Amino acid sequence: MHIPFFYSFPINSCQGASVFFGMAAQQFFPDVDIKIVLGGDRKGEDFHYWLEIDKKVYDLTVDQFISWMDKQYNCPDKPIYAEKKHPLAKYFFYKKRFSPLEAYSIFCDRHANERDVVAVYDFLKAELKKLGWNNPRK
């Protein structure tokens, strides 16, 4: 199955992965504080997206930087879950936070057509159900 936005995962997939993870987390856990973070370097050349859920960091695509990231930043070689601080916070110094809905809107308006986004989101929900995530909290 072809899944739009993730053909080279994790490379160049941070925005889509963060948007979909954020939307799913919001649906299943509506009472938690979820922010999708856009981090930028000091030169304004490199950007990266990740999530903060109840002020803990989740980054599904951080390992995309391991091949070129300067050793001083100690880039992780796998996704990160529930960390207190983003390991690349000194590199992605400037940060802007969005709600999942704001990030979804930006993603659809600027980078994707909504039909493909909905198809991927439906696929994601079906896969989560297979893992036992059957009942979104309301």
C-alpha cells in the first residue's frame, strides 16, 4: 500500500508524522495537553517537527538527522518517547507550538491535499484498532 507523505520515512516525514500522531493522541486522550512543535535552527535553514504531550517530548523521526548532525548534538539513532527535553533543542533553537488542529490545517493548506490526509488518518486509526486502541475517549 502506498501511504502518501511517508515514502522516505523517517526522512522528510516529521511534519506528517507529528500531525497524524498528534491528531490520534488528541482523539484518544482529549484531556492531555498536546502541542506540535516546529523547531528551527539559528540560521533559519533547517526545520523539524515533533510533539509535546503533557510537556514530554515525542519525536518519531529524530533519527533522520543521524547521518549529518554534528556530533556535539548527540543525535539519537531511534525515535524518542516521553523525554523531558528534546535532545536536539540546542540545534532546533527557535520553537513555535501549535494545537493538533492548527498543525493539521497548516499541513493540509500548504503541503497536502485533504483527501490523501484523510486516507492516511483512516489507515492510522485502523492500525491502532488492531493494537487495541478501540475506544477514543470523549
